[in-house]
Amino acid sequence: MVGRQGQGGGAGNKAGARRAGLDFPRPLTSVDIVIFTIRLEALHVLLVRRGHGEGEPFPDAFALPGGFVDVAKDDDLEACARRKLAEKTGVISTYLEQLGSWGSAHRDPRGWSATHAYFALIPASAAEAALAADAQWFPLAGISVKPNLAFDHAEILQAAVQRLRNKVEYTSLPAYLMPEEFTLPELQRTYEIVLDRPLEKSAFRTRMLSADLIEPIDKMRKGPNRPAQLYRLKAAAAPVYFARTFNAPE
Amino acid sequence: MVGRQGQGGGAGNKAGARRAGLDFPRPLTSVDIVIFTIRLEALHVLLVRRGHGEGEPFPDAFALPGGFVDVAKDDDLEACARRKLAEKTGVISTYLEQLGSWGSAHRDPRGWSATHAYFALIPASAAEAALAADAQWFPLAGISVKPNLAFDHAEILQAAVQRLRNKVEYTSLPAYLMPEEFTLPELQRTYEIVLDRPLEKSAFRTRMLSADLIEPIDKMRKGPNRPAQLYRLKAAAAPVYFARTFNAPE
DNA sequence: TAAATAGTGTCTATTAGACAGTATTAT
DNA sequence: ATAATACTGTCTAATAGACACTATTTA
């Protein structure tokens, strides 16, 4: 078995071609992105309609934006994800996190395939600006979305929603769904939309204000009521991890 | 762009072959596993020595166990990871979690390659039993390991250690590093080894005992002192997530 | 003035941290 | 008895949850 470990050995080269053998079948390699935003007081995900050319699996079905890695264009997986994100939404700088990978012999009828899934959060303000013609926002119904999705994309979407909801319990991720300037009640509303449950105002404010995350600006949000302080994300605002989840155990 | 989204379109097929075109170069696809155990009061990781056949990159270097996906043998990525885990350690059922994927044009001199990384926790008792001839345990020095690793495996290892340490703060993962039967002080010691810092005994015991994780058995661990209650993992013991990390914020 | 929302304060519950104190074994 | 480790209890600190209360605007 020497020479098979690491990326050292070949697979599927049972007969002959022992050394340096790279002459075995390779899986298809793709990247898919689950892009979230908040629209109309609801969490939305971006889907694209698939083509119906000859040999296209799942013709005309909806799918997550993504596609095959282009070994000429893409330097690495994240670059590939950012390229696809920009192509569909015009957004170039935003929160992007690797979600996981899904690979099997059966997920794509064209053969063994593996996809590297990412999830991205973009502000509502950017959600409509430069949307691709074939892309469309869908509200999340619980953990899934109305249309049937191509491939195993329903499963990937489910994992993304769970990961997002889970992390929102103890991180500042929703801040990346906000516009440039926002109030604390607006940020809290975003948390509540993602978590689908109300949060305590004072605990929320204490947590957000004691984290090194946002700073007040010299401006208020006016309304038919007491104006609210506007904040913005601090310059180098990496996501903040809190030491507790929001709800104490049952 | 219709017909290019999802896994629908081809990449790299700039010239001709428009529909159903799969005639573009595919990255190499591999799986690597970071296998942890506790030996001699220290966290260890399993490495294998690479071969030095013709065309082998990083000859004789140490690397994470892994290798190319075998589209004939492996039904999916996790099956591939479990197969490699079993080949190197003999362990078939243990904690296995996907860590992430690393893919780029430059990580393997043989071409664009993407690896799907997993991490596994195995009990000390199983760590020596059926070890492959080319595999060897190495203690972790901080976040890395003494030998230089092939490819970007040092980076992958680093990510695995960080993920493990991070999750140990608020999960029951160390339970998977324990033998069949263990005492609470032994479990605490395992936590402390992974986290590399002491924990408070009473807070630790309260947390573990109030989780639905372990159950006492009718047996004690004898020593030159007061005997300790032995416990075992409950039957369907999925990892437990606690609502707080161990250390309150600074 | 009333309505509406922003923001603060007070009290309780939970649990980690610190650490003292008791329990049970071998020698 | 002493040493050693297992285990429990007590007190404090931090923070979430509940909820009442005050503040500031428009109409």
C-alpha cells in the first residue's frame, strides 16, 4: 500500500499503470452557494432556473447558484464561489462561509460528482441591485423552499438554514444582513426573523452593545415615534462569538 | 448564460461542445482524515509516510491519511472517509465529522485538486490495535505537529485542531475519546488535555451529569484512594451541545 | 393629549468560577 | 493516622428572561 496514502496513490487503477498513475476516472467537481438575504420581513434564498439543453439533468428545475469548477478561471474553491456569487448578484464583498461538501455516485445522473457548498449573507439593499436574469429570490418556508430543487440541493439548503439558525444563536452573523446603517431594533428584528422567535430587548441590547461589533453614528432614524440611534458595523468587524446562546436551556 | 447554472453548464469548454458538454478538465478529488486520539496524556494525530515512486509528490514526507476518491469503490464521500479510516486504524464505528474542503490549482503539483477533509475521534484503546504499517501517531505541539506535512496538510490539521478545541468548549465530543468505561475525573482530564487548561471540578461534574450523555454502571474504579464511579456513554449518545462555553468571557 | 416605539432599570433564575469541606479507599 | 483522590456544598459573578418603567418623537 505504500504510495497510495495522502494524495499519493491512484484509485481505480487496479490494472497496470502503477506509479504516478493519474489515469483513473475523476468525479465532477462543482461549487454551489446558498445566498441568503432578508426581504419583506422574511429570510429568502436565491435560486436559479436550470436550462433544458440536451443532456441537461433536471431541466427547468430550480437549483442553487453554482456550477463546475473551471480549472482555468478559478484559482481556488473560494474564488470560484465568489465568482459565481458576483455573477448572480453583483455582490463582491460579503460574508461567505464554507458549508460542507456533498459527493456521491448518485447525486448527478451524469456520474460521480462532488460539490463544495458555501453560504453567503447579503444585505437586503444589495439583493435586487444587479440580479442575474435567471435568478430569483424565494422565501424560506420553515427549513425548505416551495419549488422542488435539482440534485440534492434541498438537502444542502436545509443544512445551510440549520447552520445559519444555529450560529445566529451565539454569533453576530445577522449583522451581515443589514444595510450600511441600521438601528438596534432593526438588528434585533433581523435576528428574530432568522430565528423565527422573539428575543428579549434588554438582553439583546446589552449583548450587542458590549460586543466590539457596532458603533453609533451621528444620526438618528426618524419615525412617528421616538427616534432611534443609528449604528454601523465597526471597520474590521469579524463575526463575534458570544459565550452563551440566546435562550438559556429549557 | 442559460444552461450554465447549477451543475448544468460546463466549465472550460470555451470552444465548441456546447450542450451537455462534460469534456473539460476535472480536478483531482481526494479525501483526507485528521484522526485524533489521546495517548500518554496528550492529543495525538495519525500520520502516514508517503511513498517515493516516480511522479510521487512530497516523497517520503508525512501526510494525513487519505487518498483519491475511487468512483468504483466509494459510494459517497463519507463512505470513502470511513474506508480510509478503517484501512489505517481498523476502527469502523466512531465519531466522524466533515471538516471542510480545500481545493486550488496549486496545492498538488499534479494539477488542480480538491480534498474533502474529515476529522475523527477514536478511543485510546483502539488507537494501537490494528494500525497500518505506514501509520504513526504524533503528539500535537500546540496547533501543529513536528514533521513537515505534504501538500497543505499542515493547514488542514490546524483547522481540525481549532475546530476540535472550539467544539470541546460547548459539546461532549471528548466522550468519543474515552474507552467503554470511564470515570468523571478521567473524562475531565480528557477535556483538559484537549483544551490545554484546567477546568473546575464541580462545574464540570454538574454539566456532565445534567446532560443526557452518560450513565453510571455498577462498578467502581479502584486505586490507592477513594474509588470513583464508572460511567459509560448512553446508548444513542449523539453529541450534546451545551448552552454556554466553559469559560465565561474574560 | 394619545399612540407608538426607543431605551433603561429591577428582579429572578441559571450556571460557571473559586474554593472549602467531607468521604472513602490503600498503606 | 496519613496520603490521595472522589465528591459535595457554599458563595460570588455574569448574564439571560421577564417585565415594568421612562424617554422622545408625530399627530
